[in-house]
Amino acid sequence: MKSITIKGSQRESVGKVATKALRNAGKVPCVLYGGDKPVHFSADEIAFKDLVYTPNAHTVVIELEDGEKFAAVLQDIQFHPVTDNILHIDFYQLFEDKPITMRIPVRLEGNSPGVKNGGRLLFRKRKLSIRALPDLLPDFITIDISKLRIGQTIAVETILNDDYTFLHPDSTAIVQVKASRTSIDDELAEDEDEEGVEGAEGEATEGGEAPEAEAAE
């Protein structure tokens, strides 16, 4: 998983007055949990742009002015209700031998034949919660829908693997194709395509002329 580096300054004071002063200076007060004790620090709000304003999941490397570095993940974030400025961020420290829970985005690839035949694609789970060691966290979970027909569903149980554990029931639907008023039966559409090919071959034999596609070859 891609890591984003956040350069910050350790906070000596964590009171309300000091916190307000940081925000007025365009900085975000943060706390890192999970270690021996909480680490309070601050960083420029712009430093969190690629971490917060993206659908992708990332780990973080927090670099403090004294040279200390911590691997972490974003745990919680608070925004101002009017301006949407970041008010506060909590991070959780990562350790190589300790599993971590994260919500990972889902990406779909391929073209569903069910959608091609008029079905409605329902993307039920755009993110999935998983638990894994930090080194095994994926950037995203890819699901191939190129064989997904009308009435079919891809559930968690079909994408299980040894790298991480899904924190959802196996039957949880991720993506499915539902019939619509304009949809046609997938198998019927295949039969019609096959009949069309056979008919074209028959015409070529009887008339003595090859179809245009064959003549072009």
C-alpha cells in the first residue's frame, strides 16, 4: 500500500488556547495512538490533501522535527461544520507484527454482459473492511465483472484470500446486476447471436459469395 509522508512538529502544549492558535496558523492538531503513550503533534493542513481528499486508502509516515518517524493509519478526522476545514486528526501507529483494520476501496474491471443486455449494475459495497498485517494491506480490491449476468451477484465469499480477512459475512453482496424493464435474457441474447452467425454462414454457402468480413480478410 502506498504511504504518504506527513512532516509535523511535536506539540508541547495541548490546551484549548494552544490548539486554537495552531488552527489560526493553518495547522492541524493531531494525536498518534497505539504506542507506549499518545504523541501530540501538528502539521500544515495542506499536508493532508493527498491523504484525506481521495477515495484511495493509504498508510502514513509521520516525520517529526526531532527525527522520529512513525508508521500509522488515519483513524478519525473532524471537520469544521461550516468551512470544512480539518479541525483534528487521530492516527493509529502501525507495527509490522500486528494486524490492522482498514476500509479498502473496491474497483470494478471488465464489462458485464448483464449490463450490456439492459440490466442495472448495483455497486453495493464501494469499500470493504479488512484486517491484515501492514505489509499485506492492498491499495484496492479488484473485482472482475466480465462474467456477471442478470440476476447474478458477486459476494465476499467469492474473493476470499490468504493475505487478509474480510470483516463482513461471506454472503455480503458487493456488486450485482438486476433485471430492468428494458433488459433481455442473457442466454436468449447469446442464442440470437449464434443464430445470426449460422445464418450468415448459410447465406455465403448458398449464394457462392463470402460475407463482407471474410472477403476483407
